[in-house]
Amino acid sequence: MTTHIPETAFILAAGFGKRLRPYTDTVPKPMVPVCGKPVIDYIIDKLVQCGVKRVIINLHHMGDVLHTHLTQRTDVEIIFSEEEEILNTGGGVKHALHHVGAEPFFVINGDAFWIDGPDTNAFERLANMWKDKDMDMILLLEPVERMTLTKPVGDYNIEKDGKAARLKAQDGAYMFAGVRLCHPRIFKDAPDDAFSFLLLMDGAEEKGRLYGLEHKGSWHHISSPEELHAVEEAFC
């Protein structure tokens, strides 16, 4: 059976990245390099590898820097969605929803840095798991016990039926890795202004249509200069 890979992905890249200063004083957070390569290029390389055709990227903080860098790529169609006022993670995607179409699509945090396991691609695994009649969203989740380089936050568990359950006490076995596959229908009743994507994740969970997939490989939550240095010491 051949996996149907979504044609479209959305990378969240408009945020200020305040916790990663001073790096984000001169470049947007997705442009901060790991081992000399901007994080966003690792993400796009993985998307191209699995067959994604179109990548939508929202711009706000130092958007011109991202725009100049990414227009040099010729291996995938890139669509820029500029935000005069920052719309947060959910509002940013909804603002560009007319570019997405009616099929499931990937949404990735612009600061997500991960290594796939041998002969695996996280995007292909998410696509292979998708069941449209049962799901509105699948989250890629990293076991907190494997997070030795950056600070873990146990915000989710995976139930026996594969559904993801968020724990407000943050004492779960998994951390959300900033990568998800979702259907555009989740935006049906979403606000028209700025809002967090977490609202949609919680909404899918309430309907019993939020699932989790354990990542095979390593994922690192780079939110501070110290965590960036730890990851570079391990991989560079």
C-alpha cells in the first residue's frame, strides 16, 4: 500500500522568539542555525524528501530575512503569508487557509528540530497513520524519558486506542514535538482574530478525534541559548 502524502505544509515562522535572544535580535527564530544550518531548512528538507509540493510560511518578525533566504530554494513551491499584526499560531494558519485547500496538511512549528530514526520520516509516518473518518489531527510526540539535552514537558499521554490526552499538570509521558497532521475542518468555528493553535488541539481532543504518534528518533525543544548550545555540542 502506497502512503498518500499531503501536498501542503504550513510552517509557523512569525513569532518573536524572545526566549532565544540574543540570537533572535538579528534573525527570526526559524533562521537560528544548528550546526551552521537554519532550523527551517532542516524542516523543509524533510518535507521535500517525503514528497510535499507546497510550503506556506507566515511572516512577521524579521519576515524580510526569511523571505530573502527562502526565495533561494527551487526544490519546492513556497507561499508567504505576511501578517501586519501577529496572529498567534492558530490565527496565523487560518489567515492563510485559502492556500491550503480541502485536504489534510502538515503544520510545523518553525523552531522544531528533530532527527528521524533509521529509514523513517516523521511526515510519512503521520500520513500513514491518518484515518479521515476517525481523526481531525495527529500530533507527533516525543517520550520525555529520551529528552536528555533539553528540558522536557510532559504535556501529553497516548491512550491505548491511540488518542492523545493533554495533561494540564504536565506530568505525562510525552511532549508535543511541534509537528502535526490536521484537516482544515478544524477551523470551521475558529475565531477570526489572533488565537492559539492549542484551542484547535483541545477541540479535537474533546471530540475524540485527536491522536498521538510516538516519534522514532530524537527531538529537541530549543527554547533558550543554553538548550541550543547543548544540542550543537551533541550533533555538530
